[in-house]
Amino acid sequence: MKKSLEQLKYPIGTFQCPETVTTQHLKNWILTLEQFPIKFEALVKHLTKEQLDTSYRPDGWTIRQVVHHVADSHHHSYIRFKWALTEDTPLIKAYNEKLWAELPDSKYAPIQMSLEHIKAVHYKLVALLKLLKTADFNKSFLHPETNREVLLSYNVGNYAWHSKHHYAHIENVLKEKGWL
């Protein structure tokens, strides 16, 4: 069965944050963030250059670009957590992820450097998140693109979703091509 473009873009759907984020939600999301780097590396480390340079959907990024994007995005997220914890609702710096994905390092560099970066960022982020007090998750930052205040509790869930979202992009193309 042929998947629609929307299914290819959002294979696990969009992030739906519960109205009330519980301690159990946070624990589950933090566990996802803790386990993600090893699962992600296992999914992609064996891929050939040709496989890495395969798009996960028509007019979409290559698997290589997705791996580098995850490293870039999660790096930004970690910094956003730190800003929100040390400043009063800071206005964060957005970045143009589409243009970043077109830079030479995203298009051509080996994925191992981003896999190592994801491991390091997640190691630091998870250690931080596990040490936060409940009230810390109510701190926030202001996103300039949406002009919306983002609670850290929401951001934990969003990045757990983001991890699964891009994992599914790659896993789906690997299954479709018979590479998994």
C-alpha cells in the first residue's frame, strides 16, 4: 500500500502533548531520550554511502541529512533547556533547519560524528533532566517563530517525539527498500 505524503512526513503523527504533563509522562519521555542514541546508531551504522544518500520520502532529506539534523536539533534543544533554567523566559535563537540540512557537513560528512554528538548531548540532557525538581519543568522559553512560550515539560515530550519521529522516517525507508 502506497503511503500518502503526510504519512511519509509524519509516520508516527504529530506531537500531542497531554493537557496535564504528569511525572510518569516525564519519566517515560526521559527514558526515550536516554535510550534513543543507541537505538538510532544501531539503525543506521551499517548503512552504505548509497543507502545513507537515499531520501526517506520524495523531495525529502536523505538518511544522512536526517542523522545530522537530529544532532543539530537536539543540540539546540539542550541549549534551550539551559537557557530556560538560568534565565527568565528567554527568547531563544531559532535556526533554519532546511538551510542547515543543505550545508556540506549535513549532505556529505560521515554520520559517525553526529551519532557521537547525539550520544554526548543526550547523556548530558538526560543527566540534567533526572536531577531537575518538578517546578523546574514549569520554566519556559519563548520561541521567536511561533511567539509562543514553551514549557520545559512540553519540550521534554516534544524531543522524545522528535527522536521517535526521525527514527521512524529512517526505519520506514529501510523496510520499504528491504534493507532492514
